Amino acid sequence: MVPPDPAHALEDALSAMSFRVEPGRFALAGFPEPPAPADFAALAPPAQMIREADETSLLITEGRLPGLLARHPSARVERGLVWIRFDAPMGWEVVGFLALVTGRLASAGVPIGAVCGYSRDHLFVAERYLERTRAVLAELFPEIAGDGASPPSDD
């Protein structure tokens, strides 16, 4: 589905914004080699792959981690992550959205990772910081129902 017209200014993005915790638990894996063809199958939404000159990083559901580790046994892994989606689409000219959000979370002592899609921003946090993250974000935006308790299908 193509998102509706994006916000073009920070004030518009903030007034339209809500957040949700995506279902399931996620893992961030990093390894030096290029991705294998089967790694692309691990990218069931939501997921993210970043390929740099010296590292491949995948943010995937924990259920897909065993197959990834079989292909990349030396991968470094952070488990127990929660994916947070900001729902309102934003244009690329919006300045300061992530700075505001991450600044508030940093002030609360919450370490984060950020993922940017074309239309939306996302965060991932360790599950142990989820309640603190929700409290900080709830001061800024409403939360859309869904507590992330049930894992997504790994089919």
C-alpha cells in the first residue's frame, strides 16, 4: 500500500504521528561476507539489510536467526530486540524528527538503533528498555494497539 501524502514539516509530522510495537522479537546480526541468496528470504517484513564494504547487517525476526547463523556461523548477534514503527509518513525534507525522538530516549537512558524506510522511520530497542521507551514515546505520540507479544510467522 502506498502511504498517504507525507508530512513536509516537523510540526505536521509530530501532529500526525503515532507509534506501534511490531509483533515478535528481533535480532541484529552482522558478518563480514556478502549476503547469501538465502539471506534475502530471511527478510520477511519488517526486516532490514545493510551492506557496507566490510560488513553485512540484517535486522530480522529471531525465528529466522538459526538459518542465518547456519550460513554465517561467525556472525555477531544482538537478540531480544523490539521493533517500533512510527506510522505517519514523512517527506525527506522533514528536519529533526529522529533528533527529537532519540534525544528524549537518550535523556531517559535508552540505547536505540534507527532504521529509515522511504516513508517512515523506525527504532529498535532491547526488550528490557521497552516499557521505558513506551513511556517516553507516549509523551510525544499516541501508541497504536498491539503490544508485540505474539511473534510473526516465520513461514
